[in-house]
Amino acid sequence: MLFSERKVIPLALCGALALAAFSANAADDHQGLASSPERAGANSKIVEPGTTAQAGRPVIRRLTSDQYANSIADIFGPGINLGGRFDPEVRKSGLIALGSSEATVTASGIEQFDNMARKIAEQVLEKSARASVMPCKPAAENAPDPACAKMFLERVGRFLYRRTLSEQELTSLVELANSTTGTTKDFHQGLARTLANMMVSPSFLFRFEKIEADPDVPGGLRLDGFSKAARLSFFMWNSAPDALLLDAAANGSLHKDAEFRRQVDRMLASKRLESGVRAFFDDMLNLDQMETASKDSDLYPEFTPAVAKEAREETLRTIAQILVAERGDYRDLFTTRKTFLTPTLGALYGVPVVTRSVIGQPDSWVPYEYAKDSPRVGLLAQVSFLSLHSHPGRSSATLRGKALRELFMCQKVPDPPGNVDFTVVQQTDNVLYKTARARLDAHAKQPMCAGCHKITDPIGLALEGFDGSGRFRTAENGEVIDLRGSLNGVAFKSPAELGEVVSKNSQVTSCLVKQAAAFATGSAADATATEWLKYLNEAFVADGYRFPGLMRRIVLSSAFSDVQTKQQASIAPAASGH
């Protein structure tokens, strides 16, 4: 163990607790941030011939658990064991990426960050591993070496803080390392203590976006180079900026159009793009909830925690294959018959799966394509969607229809009134209403229920051919299940036809654009962003609905890095309340 005593939680982390409670709207005076208005800016700037985009605002965001893990792996290597957990993450407007600007840090969360930091530092600087991270050797192992300590801390601090450290910061860190080394008589233990402190600093745990004057626009503001690099990297790769991106931020070239485009294209061509795409869809589709998904083991014995984990991965692999590996059409996600399965998932799907070896190594994931007459078509027929939007002991056409509208169409479905009687719906053994369709028809006769069920059930009933765990079935209580339904007046008779209808619905693609823009900038789109979203939607269509192309359009837009001024905020039109 590098630590012979328990260290006091640093005051810097106590500050993080207060900072975490800030929303982006309250971040006006911190770290040089200018006024951060309640909505996106009103000024427009040409980003492509004949198009405009709205200026945005700086935000403060806590790292998500995945961003934390990815950053540590990228900085210190993939073999680091984090050995801890995060506080529950918050969703706002459907995204954790937006909720992270309002996430708080509890007392137990502080303790967890402290524990993780100490364990990570121990692994990074243990004798067998330190050679890969140390740029120098100390003059003596049992005494301070300020020069060597500074080299290490300056190098690693640049990646942890995602910017160049100030001389004052470096001096303070070196003094801490020297002091600890003097006490422990161990140079690397002194560095480990200091490294742990850096990993509980708000500069690591939070993404502070700083602004500066834009020399190319009189009176204009923009994100500074390091903030721009971080926003770009966390969107594209779901991790901290790499050395090339930090170099471009440090020397100012990231603000040059040609260099910025070069960096964007380099990141789009990288294998790490898959991580960013997976992170966005994991967030948009609420797949993190699969971690706590559970089913009645008597009714669904095949649905285990392992299956839930693999179902989440199946969906993300399918998305990555079509959108990243194949650079395919986003709409194909709803009509594809191709997927990836494991033997465990295959058992639930009723498909025999034989594992294979790749370069001599076993691989439990194998590609699979369903037959043309199979009901398994697209993401809506995968276990992750079907099981997540069902009850522990039964399927739910209402929950599935609600999820389709909210997750894929950005349409909020009202919650049911508190005094609704669900008895008929819940009685799956009711001899009068043997199928979900019959029970929902009876339930919807309650006047207070009819409106919402009218927009959810006609969609979800097409998926009643799958039970609460996602297993296929043709009958319920001995009665053949009727899979007919409609979406916005367009009729279908099967899950496959539902997938086709969804793929052709313009609200589905515009919802993706809206959520991707919010995910990238940290701000939910409102009425002032209408023109920008219109431009992105038109470009998305023109690009053949290619998601990497959409990502490129978003980051090259002025809304991605331009910042609104106080004066512009005061004249911005009020957002619509509808």
C-alpha cells in the first residue's frame, strides 16, 4: 500500500460539493465565466453558405461515471481498477448529459471519490507500473526531488485538468509532494498522495467551461481553447482530450478553422469514435437503467442480471455496427434484422448461438441475422427495449408506446393521474379480458385515461408478441394476440411493419438531431435554436441520415463554441411556453 495512513479529504473536494449544486444557469461568475443566460443566444453567425446557428452558453458539468472511467483509462492505461461507484446520475430533458450540470455530490459520494483516487494513485505509482508514467527518476527514493516531481505533475496534470496548469498550481502540488515525501521517506508515495488529491479536485471532477473575447467578432465571445477541446472530445470520444487536441488548444490553432476541421476529421476517423456514439445512444435510450432492471424470476427465469447487461450491450453493438462501422443510415436501426448475440441471450431469444474464436481468443459475441419472416426487426424488438419498458411481471403496451414517443420522437407523454384505477390492466388472469388489448380497451373507458392511452397503446400493442422479458409469443391466456396498430394515423400489422413506419417518421430523425445537439453542447434546445436545428435537420437528410456526419455538422456550427454576451441575452426573444 502506498498510503500508510488515511488522508483527510481535501478542501478542494468540499468546494466541489458546492459547485456541483450549480446549474449552468447559475455559473455566471465562476472561473471567468460571463453571463450565462437561461436560454441559447439570439445572435446568428454564418457557419455554412446560406445557414445560421445560434450562439450558446458555457456550462459546468460533473463527469459522468463513464467519462471518469474513460479518462482514467486513457491517461493511465486500461488496466486500472477504479474500485468505487458514483452517486446516481440525474436526467434533464431526457439526458444525463444535461443533468450532469445539476448533479450534486453527496457526503458518501465525496468519500467514494476519495477512495477511488487513492486506489488509482496506488496502482499508477506502484513499483511495477510507475515506469510507464514517470518521465524521470528521483535523485533518491527516500527524499524529495522537486524537479522530478514537477515534471510528473505537470505532465499528468495537463491530462487530468484538461488544460495547462498554472505556475501557482504546480508550485502548490510540488510542495504537497515534497511535504508528504518528507514525512513518509518515500518519493513515489509523496507523488501518489498528490496525484490522489488532483483526482478529487473540482478541476478534474467537473468540466468548467471558460470564455474569452472572440478577436474575429467585435464584442463576441467564445469558449477558450481548452474548453472547446474538452467539449469536442467528450462529445466525439466520451473522454478527455488527447495530447494532439491539447496541443492545438494550447498554441491557439484550435481556433483556426482549418486546424479545427482537421482535428474534427481526425477524431471522426479514429476507432474511439465508437465510444462517443455508444455514450450518446446509451444516454438517449436510457440504457443505463438496464443495470437495475429486474423481472419476476418465476415468470421469466431466463431474465437474469447477466442477460440484462448483455441486452444493453447487444443494442449498443448493433448501433455501433450500423452507424460507425458501416457509416449507415440511422433509420436502418428500426428495420435491420442483423444483431449480435451471446449464448445466454440466444437462450432467451430462442436462437442457438455457437461461440467462435478470433485470433485464437474465444469471443462470446457473434453476429446473427434473423430470417425475413422473423418478428425480430430493429431496436424495438430487442430485449433491452422490450424488457426495460415492461413491468416486472407482465408486458406493457402503454410503457412501450410511451417510450417510443418519448425516447425516439421527443414527445412527452403525461403521467397518469394519481387516482387512476389500474385493476383491470393488472389482472392478467381475467377471464373476460384475456389479452392486453382487451384489458387496455376496458381500462381506457375511464375518461381520465382515454387521452394518453390513445397515443401510446396503438403503438405498443404491435409489440405484444413479446412478453415482459422480451421472449416471443403468439398467444396470451390461450387467445391469439392481435398485433395491429397505428402511429400518427399510419397503420401496421406487425412489429416489422411498425419498424418501417417508425423509420419513415420525420419526427424520429428530428428528435435524434435535437438530442444530439443538446448532448454536444450541454444545453437543451429551445425556441431560439429553431433555425440551427432546422439547418442540422436539412443537412442530416442531405447526408443520408449518417450520424457521424451529423456530429461533424454540430461541432462545426458556431453554436458549438460561440458564447452569448450579456447584451445579447437581454434582447433575446422569450422562449415559447408551448
